[in-house]
Amino acid sequence: MCIAAVALLTISCLDERPHDRIDEDELLSTPEQIYRNTVAALYSQIGGNKMSQGLQGTERGIYDLNTLTTDEAMLPTRGGDWYDGGLWQSMYLHTWDGGLSPAGDAWNYLFRAIVLCNEAQSLVDEYRSKLSDDQYDSYSNEIRALRCLFYYYVLDLYARVPYLDHYVTDLKDSPQLERSQLFYRLYNDLYESLTLLRQERSNAPGPYYGRITRDVAFFLLAKMALNAEVWTDDVWTDDSRPDGKTIMLKTPVGDKNAWEACLYWCDLLGTNNKLEEEYEDNFKVHNEDSKENIFVIPMDKNEYTNIFRYLHRSYHYSHGAALGMACENGTCATVSTANTFGYGTENEDSRWEKNFYSDEVFENNKPVLLDDGTPLIYRPLEVALDLSGTKYEKTAGARMKKYENDPTALNDGLLVDNDIVLFRYADVLLMESEALWRLGWEAEALVPINMVRSRADMDLLTSIDEQTILDERLKELAWEGWRRQDLIRFDRYHKAYDQRPQAPGEADRHTIVFPIQGRLFKMNDTYTQNPGY
């Protein structure tokens, strides 16, 4: 299947339908062409090659909102580098306002993808006569599941928006849903898509590589169940939440509470997926055959234009030069992340050196040298939000190492062959452990979390609490874009951590969602802004 299929049309905003259209009768004359130019074309939206586009790989979009606003990582100001009008400092400190540009850019990207899903469905409807009933149902269902994927991120980031499940040119008849309403609409829509999704693995090379399959939907449903207390809370600026034990969700074996539903979906994911023997195999240059990766952004530097910017953005200039890249000397781990991994202690977690470059840097068994001929040494414990004028201005902070360097990468290291990992089975085991712990089943909760620790050759846990869960999720899933969601679920995102004080007025938790973008209010004057903005 051609993942990077050509989209038939471009949509710049919700109420705009293009008038210059390619000859559809020629491009949509057979079932295969209809699939390729409607459903398959949507997969080009999952990755990206421009700023803020794609679910991961680029900058100033979803990934940065979920990572650089947390205690996991930061983008320090390094003298004249990385101030950018205070953007990165405001993201780390949570001092943004309604004009936070990455939030606006991610909003535009996600709703463009949703509108493209609905436009694809309108074309499938228009050319239904060329399809069998099975083909029509299959194409429509895959579009619905893709729309749910993009809406999953909308629900997490923005909370209160219209749910657009068909092509519209006017939002006046599309009400703004409360967060709980959006949650249940999305959960039920995704649940109903299951029967027509394929059971094959999404990441295995073959016809379903990179596509939405049943396992991808199971993973999303498990995540929704795990976060149900947060995402069914319509008033997140008070001190109460719904109780996960009373939130009832559909499953094929009857309604279950949120934690039981999470366990149900996690259990199903154990059928087709398992942990790789080696942690790093999930992120190697050719990781298409990973049995652990459930959903990825397929990368092929010769076929696709999707980019992977995070290594390039993190490495010191001299480090990049040693690898043949023009790197940007930016993102790094926080001090609290280094401490959570036990960096520099006798109890240092084995995953530290798999996720981070620290101390003296070697490539090809040779030390990387600075311009003055001295060795490059990254200093994890010297990092601060503003390093300008400090001794380690350019070298403070442990740098991203998670993905194996592709020595044949193109475009200064941005075009690589490592598939970008979105969902993987280790996360499923950690979700299962957390759900069991929330149900009060501590002994049972130790089993899946210890499977993850055992693979990392770490001592097995004998007890579990919320700090244990958060720490293990950080150590296993560093650089994978989950930290913001995890901190919110444990009610910590709005509080002081690492070197970040609680922002003025943040005690009301309004920062756990981002502001709704102003253009929406022009489309429907009944829409209202999220609290605090």
C-alpha cells in the first residue's frame, strides 16, 4: 500500500471547500483508485515534513506540547540560541496565554486532518456505485477509525470542541460538546469501528503496514479508559473528578468500569504483541519487524517525505558534525529526569544509557571533539531553563539517544529509516499495571510492571504506588510523548516540579488543557473558551 498517497484536495479551514478539483472521474474509476485516493491519502497526515505537522517527528506541534511542558525535558535558552521570544521558557513554566503558537498550530493540523477524513467519506459516498457493499463498509469504517485517531489528540489537548463526523461547510449547526460528551462520542465511535478493522498487525511489513488495524483501536480504547477520570470531567478547575470505578464503558463482554475496561483492551493486545528481547530493537534503523511496536509512522528516506527532527534538534553542533548532521544543540533531559533514572549513582537504571547521551561522547569508538580540540561532555545535572552566560551554556543537559543513528540519513539527518514509534506493547503492560493498582489489586499489578523491568535487567519491584508507576513510565517511555498525559492523570501537571514553580493562577488546573483557537469563535458565536484563557 502506498502510505504517502496523493490527497485529492487541500482544505485550509473548516468552512472552506476547494473549487479547483482534479478530474475525479478519472482518479476514482475503480475500487482500488477510490481507496488509494481517499482512504490511503489520509495516512499522509500521520507523519509530517513541515513544522507542527504530524503526530510526531516535527517540532512546535503535538509532541512538544506533550513533552516540553513537563518535567521530562526542556529546551533551554543557550545564549543567543533557543530564546525564540520566550516561547520555550513559557511552555516549560506554563505561563502561556491564548496565543500559544504550538497549540494553535497543532489545532490547525488536527482539524485539517479531521476535515480531510470527512471529505474522503463524502467522496466514498459519491462513488458508492463503483464499490461492493463490503468495500464501501470497509472504506468507510477505516475513515471513521482514522478520524477517531485525530480526535483522540483533540480530546486530550483541547477538551471542548465540536465533533464533526461528516463534511460540513458551516459550523453553526455543530454544537461545542462538553469534554465528557466528546469522550463518549469518540469512545463509542471507535468501539463501533472494531468489527470491520483488520486483525493483522499494523507495523509488520505487508498490506496493513502503517494502517489502522484492530490493535491500534484497542490501544486507543485502553488509553481512553485509563484517562477516563480526566476526560469525563467537565469542570477540571475544581478539586473533584469522576471516580473511575463508577465510569461505565462498553466492551464486547458487557459494560465495565474504566479500570476494568482498560484491562480488557490491554488483555486483547497481548494476542498479537510481545516485548522485544532488547529494548533498543524497537528504535533501530530498520525496526519494521518489531513485535512490540503496535503503531508507527512508516519512515523511508527514499520513498516518504516524513521527517524525524528530535535527534537533530538535541545534539550539540560538534556531535552532529561527527555524525554528518547540521544539528541544533537544543532539547535535553531535566535534572529531575536524570535523578529519576538514578544517573551517576550505583542504582542507575539500565535504560538511561539507551535513552540519553551523557558525560563524554563517543561515536565510532572515537571521542567527539569541540572546536577547541577538547572532548564533548554533556553534563546532565548542570541544566537550567536559561543557561546563558553559564560555564556549560552549550553542553549542559543529557541529549536524546533513543533512536539508533541512521548513517545513511538524508537532509542533514532529518530523513531516516527508523519508523517513529507511536504505540508499543511495553506501554500496554504499564497501563495494565496501573489499572490493576487503581482497582486495589497490588499483587497482580506487580506482574506486568515487572515484565517491563525484567526486560531492562532491573530488580523486580515488591511493592507499587503512584510514584513507582510514574517513575517506571518515565524510564520506559522517555522521549515518546506520554509525560504530560501521565502527569495530568496523577494530578501533578499543574503543580511545581523540577525547576518549575507553580505558575500564577495555575492552582485551578486550567493549564491541563490548551486554549481553543480564536478562529473557531468566528465560525459559531455560541462557542466559549476553556477556563483560564
